[in-house]
Amino acid sequence: MSVPDRSSRQGVGPNLVNIDAVQNHSELFRADCMRLMQQADKACKLMQGDDNRRLAQRVSDIQHLKKELELQLEEIIVEIDVLIALQGRVVKALEACKEPLTVTTLCLEERMKRFPSDRLRDDVERELLKEKEVIEGAASLLQSVLEQITEQIRLNRSAKYHLEKDLKEKSKAQCIDNSCALSTTNTINNLQITNTELPSLTVTPKQWEKISDLNIAKAVQQKTNSVSLRAQVESVLEQTATDMQKQVRDTAAALQLNIQRIKSAKSQMEDKLTKILSEFANQQRIPEDLQVAITNSEQALSLAQARLALRQQRPGKEQCHDPAQSQLLAEVQQLTTHINKLREAASQSEEEQRALVRCQLELQESIEIKANSLYIDEVICTQHREPIIIHNF
């Protein structure tokens, strides 16, 4: 619409046609503006409604993932606490192996102090060596288990860290989206908006969900591994305690049986020594008796020889080899034989005494050896082993 030239209207009244046209055009423009405003208002409300629905859905998605994360976090925290408690039991079990191993080693060392003749590889030593092997094996196995538990706790804490980090980020995102959902045109000025450009590290919804799924899957896997490890450790604790208890019982039984054997052998030797000492005392009297008998026999022999010498002085025709002469000659011969035998017996008695002394010394030495072995097994080993009680770990 063109406006009339002012020069052409000089001296002429208002152009009503033009005025009407301008008025009509203004009314049309105003109507268009009203329509545009209505359309813009309707579009804003529609878009804000869509925004609110999408934000609400987003908040709901975050809440759903948060619940799963919180559930897994709670379970992994419980699992960590259970593993730490189990770790403490394994540490105590390891500590419980030290004293029995020390006592077993001490018993082996003390038994090496026995006399060489009694230093044999007997049942007690075999059981002690086996006991040492069992305890060392149990300690080695428990140490390996302890390292596995420590590593599993580390993995569980790593899963816990990622869950907590994810939850923290989810909570922050939920807070922001809640703020967005509750914001209006009246409150928008209170929001501090610095940049509306999307960051270069923006992830897709699937990637966003996959991150949490991976964290949850990792936590579930570590929890499964942890439960499996706990079952294995419980079995190891039970088995090691059972093996050690059995071996300690076997060693104690062998030790007590050996003590009884040593006592029996020592008692028999002591009885034998008593008899040997009694016999030696009796044997010591024999030489004196023999000497008396020799003296008596020699006197009788002297008498018989004197009689024979005296009878040699008979007159020649009286030199008859009569029965008396035969008896005297036989008597001299018999007495000489008896005296020789008595002297041999006296010499043999000294040999018997020396043999009895050797037996006495041998028995005394053996008794001393048995007493030493008995002291080691009954006093030292038994007393040191009394405090050993292998409880269930």
C-alpha cells in the first residue's frame, strides 16, 4: 500500500480511502500477530509438556538404574564385610599353626638328644615328622587362601568403587533433571546456565545404560566369585583343622604308647639289675667259701699224706699194700682232684663276678638311657604338647 504524496494533498482534505486501507491493513496485521502469538504459546506449551514427560521418563529411568545399583552396592558391601571377617578367621588359623609347629619342632630336637643307641626312627618320630609336614602344609595352604581372599576383597572394593561412582553421577543427573522438570519461566532466572552446547563426550542412551549394566555385571561377577571363594575357604578351614586334629591325636597316642614301652623295658631292666646285684652279692661269698673248702681239703690232704709218710716207716715185712694203704692213696688222689677243682671254681668265680659286673654296668647304662628317653618323651615332649588344642577354625 502506497502513501499519497504530501505535495499532491496540499490544500486537499484527508484521503479517507487511504485511511481506511491503513486501518484495514493494521487490523489484519494485528490479527496475524494474535494468531502467531497463539500458535507460539500453543507450541511452547506442547513442547514444555513433551519436555516434562521426557524429563519425567528420564528421571524414572535413572531411579530404576539407581535401585539396581543400590541393591548391588548393598550386596557387595555385605560381601566385603563377610570376606573381611573370613580373612580374620584365616589369619587366626595361621596364627594357630605357629605354636603346634614350634612344639613339634622342639620335640624333634629334644628327641635328638637321646643317647645314640636309643636314637632310632621309631613310631613317635615318624608321627612327629608327619605332624610337622601336616602343619606346614596347612599353613602354606592357609597362606595361599589368605592371598586369594585379599585379592578378592580388592576386586570387590573395585566393584564397590565403580558402583558408588556411578550412583553418585546418577544422583547428580537425577537432581539436575528434577530441577529441569520443576523449572518454569518464573524460576528460569534462578538457574545458572553457562553453556548450552553439547559436550564432545556425549553418549547415547544405550551407551549410558550399558555403562551401568557393566558396573552391575562386574559387581555380580565379583560377588559370585566371592561366594565361591568363601565356600572353598570354609572347606579348607574345616579340612585343615580336621587333618591337624587327627595328626595331633595320632602323635599323642604314639608318644603315650612309646612311654609305656620305655617304662616296661626300664622296669624289666631294673628287676633284672636287682637280681644281678643279688647274685653278685652271693657270688662274692663263693670265693671265701671255696677258700675255706680248699683249706679244709688241703688239711685233709696233708693228713692223708702224713699218714702215708708215717706208714712208710713200718718194718719191711709190714710194708703191706693193705686196704688202708689203698684208701690213703685214693684219698690223696681224690683230695688233690677236689682241691684243683675248688681252685678252678675260685678262679671261675672271679670270672663270674666280672661277668656280673659287666651285666650290672650294661643294665645300669641301659636304664640310664631309658630314663633319659623317658624324661624326654614323658616330661619334655608331653608337657610341651599338653597346651596343643586344635580348635575348629
